[in-house]
Amino acid sequence: MRATVGIFDSGVGGLSVAEALHRLAPSLPIHYLADTSFFPYGDRSAAEIQERTVLMVRRLVEEGANVIVIACNTATSAGLERVRAEFDVPIIGMEPPVKPAVERSQSGRVLVLATAGTISGQRLARLTERHSGDADVVTIPMPGLADMVESGEIEGPRIEAMLGAVLHGPVAEGADQVALGCTHYAFLRPVLQRILPPHVELVDAGDPVARRTLHVIAEAGLEVDLGGPEVEALCYATGDVTAFESTVDRLRAAGAALPPLRISRPVA
Ligand code: DGL
């Protein structure tokens, strides 16, 4: 049976993961679901996000996905265990890349940027406890940052000021790794590279999750026609499709790497 990957996020953030997967396997069918009517997940309760996670996985499975990627750290934190127990398809989650950031750090000082929901969750606490070793891992909640990305704002003075305000102090004190713990923040790589000194590394989980997805597909015995023609990812949004389309256009115009997309409009 051919693999069809269902990816979801609260909005455009998971498109950074879809892009990484498309780059590795351009012929792999991807269904992308943006739960824009419930965006942002980061400010909601874990119980509420868990219910949305169940709904989103169900919808993707009903649309024909046989492998699911939760391209959202916040939804993974709140809902991964529940959906793995409820659905009979392989489900890959997304966690802030604390482990690789700690391994790469020379100074032993690591910063993790994430939503309030991810930072208050048990999952990140466990992950940090397991992988921090002697390193000092500092989590920084970024309320409002995913909202800016979701409106297509990934460059400019407002974003620079917001990031500079939280990063310049800890970097001056020695932090040399910034782990991106929200898929929306992957689109901020260019601005982060500009405002941070060159020795500070940005660690993103998009590529490792894309590689893991191909591995899981192979383990499940599903096929990918790696030499086949490139396909567009089919996108759905639970909220206003026109707003979603214009965010995607703004991201493209600002230079964000996105996979080729076909945005589905609900039939009237
Ligand atoms: N993209 C989501 C994540 O990775 C969060 C954005 C939101 O707050 O909805 O955590």
C-alpha cells in the first residue's frame, strides 16, 4: 500500500515540517491540515488541545492518511499519548530539540523557545531532565510570537525587537544554542541568524522529524515512489481559507521555504 502522510498543526507552522518531508520525498502525497479556527494552541489548556488533536488525527485518517505527523510541539505535548492509544496508524510527534542542542553546546548553556503550553507541559520537563546532563537548559515562553508568524510576519523591526529582548541577555552570558520548540519559529531562522552572533546555533527539529517519518513509513511496510513525479501537498484549514491563503502568500513573498501547495476550498 502507498504511504499518504497526514500532517497537522494549529496553522502554518507545520508547513516547515511538510517542506522538509517534501524535500526528501517530492512524490510522497501529503495532506496538511491547519487548525486555524483554534489557533493559537499555545495559549489554550492541555485538555482543550488534546481534544483538537484527536479531531485532527481523525479527520486526516478519514481523508486517507495512513501515517500522521503532529507538526506541532504544543499538540504533541498535550495529545500524543492519547492519539497513539486511540488510532491504529503510526503517529510521529514533535518535541523541542533539547537533546541535539545540549550535545552541540560548547558552553553548556542552551535556550529553548516554545509556546507557554509546551513549556508548562510534563513532556518538556521530562525531556529536559533526561537530556540536560550538566548543561543549563533555559526555557523561554514566547507568547504572541507564533501569532506574528501566523499573520505572515517573519521579518522586520517588531520581530527583531521581540526576539532581541529575550535572547541578547542570555547569549551575552554564554548561551550558544537556541532550540526552536515551536514549528512556527522555523520560519524565523533568517531573522534569528541576523540578530544573533555567528557562533550561536539554531536547532530545529523539522529535518529529523522528516527523516524519522520516512523511517516509520518503511517500518510500517508502506511504499513511497521515490522516483515518481513531484506532487503538491493538499492543504485544508478549519478556519477562514482566504486568510490562510494570504498568510501562505505573505510567507512566500518574505522568502519562507514552503512546499508546493494546493489549498482546498470547502465546497459551498
Ligand atoms: N506550531 C505550534 C507548535 O509547534 C504552536 C503554535 C500555536 O501556539 O498554535 O507548538
